[in-house]
Amino acid sequence: QVQLAQSGGGLVQAGGSLRLSCEASGHSFDSYDMGWIRQAPGKEREFVAHISRSGDITKYTDSVKGRFTISRDNAKNTVYLQMNSLKADDTAVYYCAAGVSAWVRGEYDYWGQGTQVTVSS
């Protein structure tokens, strides 16, 4: 089992940037696919980005392509979400998640506590 601790949320103006971090406890961080998922009030949970174990494969939902970048540093047991050109529609609670073969299975097994991202217009 792994515990995920998130940081980096906050308030930012439209067009600005923000970087989220998610640090995993324990060992074998590089055994997990990692992802970011968000949920806005009154809306369904939405997949945002995914990164493979080694970091060489990434996936994004269409609405964030070209603006968001997911990355990981396995030596630091940390995954990041760099968010640029932020829009009001990006306002949501963002969760990081981990899972063995998560992309193939279509689900993650472990979840962070979530962090609020608010984009003002």
C-alpha cells in the first residue's frame, strides 16, 4: 500500500500557472502508474493526465492538451502536474492517484487527499 500526500493548490488568475505535487510514501514508487483526476462542484469526476512507470508515456484529456504537463521524479517519489494557461473551467479539486498497470486496467488503487485549484477570471 502507498500513501499519497498532495501540495501546490491555491488561487491563481486566468492565464496563470500552477504546479501540483504528489509525494508517495514507502518504496516501489516506480512500480506504479500515476495519474491526476479532478472534480468540480456539480460535475462528474474527470480524468486529467496519466504517466507510465518510467515516465516515458503520458496521456491527457483533450481539454488540457498543450496546457498541462504531467511528470515524475522516481528518485523523489513524486509526481507533478504543471498547469499553464489556466482557465476558469480548470477550477476543481485535484487528486493524484497510483496503481499497478492502471492504464491497462482502467483504474487506480490509491488516492491522495485532494487539493483545491481555483482560477479567477
